[in-house]
Amino acid sequence: MEDMPDAPLSKAKLKTRSVNLYYGSHHALGDITFDIPACAITAIIGPSGCGKSSLLRLFNRMNDLIPGASTDGDVFLNDVPIYNKGMDVVSLRQKVGMVFQKPNVFPMSIYENIVIGPKHQGVKSKKRLAEIFERSLTQVALWDEVKDIMNKPGQSLAMGQQQRLCIARALAVQPEVLLMDESCSALDPESTMKIEDLMQELAEKYTIIIVTHNMEQAARVSHMSAFMMIDENKIGRLHEYSETQEMFISPKDKLTEDYITGRFG
């Protein structure tokens, strides 16, 4: 535990207040209230089926895309409620980027994978697009690996490279928050280590929220940890939330301790 990051002292970037999520008649998340600090890594942990990914998707309104999904309560980004009717969801998703479990590389060149977002934002200058391309790939330590093959298909890259390409694509539109849903689970140990190192570098500038089943990973990279559980009614709830070091060394609840030590899950 000695190598865990120091706890952040920054203000909250995201806040939830009494949030409930429903998929039709199914009550998926119940009464979620917590603050996520800026420029830090927050890990959402818990057993399968407890609502971790559903909670993550609250922050860029991806649950809106699921038929029958509805939300009540409040979610704030920079103290602005994101579930207001007037919220521009496209703009929100540019501010809150997402990287999925398996790399979702677009069927186009490495170059086009990166510049597609800026182009949609209205960037037309080839020089500016080239700058964004180099900056984004440099941020994910991929520039030297692909600068000479930028016109090759993105899907021709190795799996770990593809995942870093997806992170670079998210960074190309200069988001404020990066959501990462089990984004290392399909990778080999070497690629996982590169992504973890990358997360810690990016956290100096971005707010990062990860969903992970890997307790060692949560301990290594995160500043804060949110432990989710389902209750007797199968509703996902935030069971415990604290600095990662505090939770992993001295959890407040026996159930949290049992989960992070591998007694169940």
C-alpha cells in the first residue's frame, strides 16, 4: 500500500445527489450521493451486477440511449445539473469522454480515428488537425509507435495500442472527465501497466473515473474508491466511499473488507 497515490485535496468535479436510475420497472441504482474530486482517479468497485457501469454511465448520460431508462435526483458537472432539459448532451459527452472494456476503434485510419471528433467540432485546418493528432497520441505515449503508419487502419494495431488509441481519440476533443469501464480487462499485463501509468499521468489534468474488478489495480492507481453493492431488493447502492488508502487499510464496514480481501465477489 505504500505506493498508492496521495489523496487529492481538490474540489469536487462531479456530484450526485439522491440519484435513482430505472430500467423500465427495474430500480437499478438507489439514492446515490457522493462527490468526485477533480484531477484525481476514482475507482468504482463491487461484485458483478451491482450497478458499477450504470453508475459510470450516469456521468455522460449514456443510459439515455437505453430504451425505458429514466433517472431522478441530480448529477452536477462543475455545479451545473446535467439532467436538465436544456442540457446539450452532445456537448456534455465531449466534456465527459468514455473508454470501453474492449477497444472500439472505428473502421478508418489511425489518423481519422483521432481527428474525427475535432472535425465534428468544426476544426478544418489541416495544420491544426495535425497538431491535435500529435498532441493526443503523445499524451498516450503512442506517437512514436504510429507516426509513420498513420494511414493504416486503426484496427491493425495490437489490442493494447488500440485501447490507447481510443483514449487518445477521447482526449482529442479536450474533455474534462474520462470514464473508463473495465478498460484494462481485455489487455495483457504489459499493456495494462502502460494504461495504468497513463491514467496516473492524465490525472494531473483530467478527472478520471474507472470501473474495475481488479482490487490490486484500484489500490495501485486510484485516489478514491466507491464500493457498490446490491441490497435485498436487487437495487445497486453506494455502500462505502472514501480515500482508497483508508478503504483498503481500514474499511469502515465488514462487507467492504470481505470484498476487497477476496472473500466474496
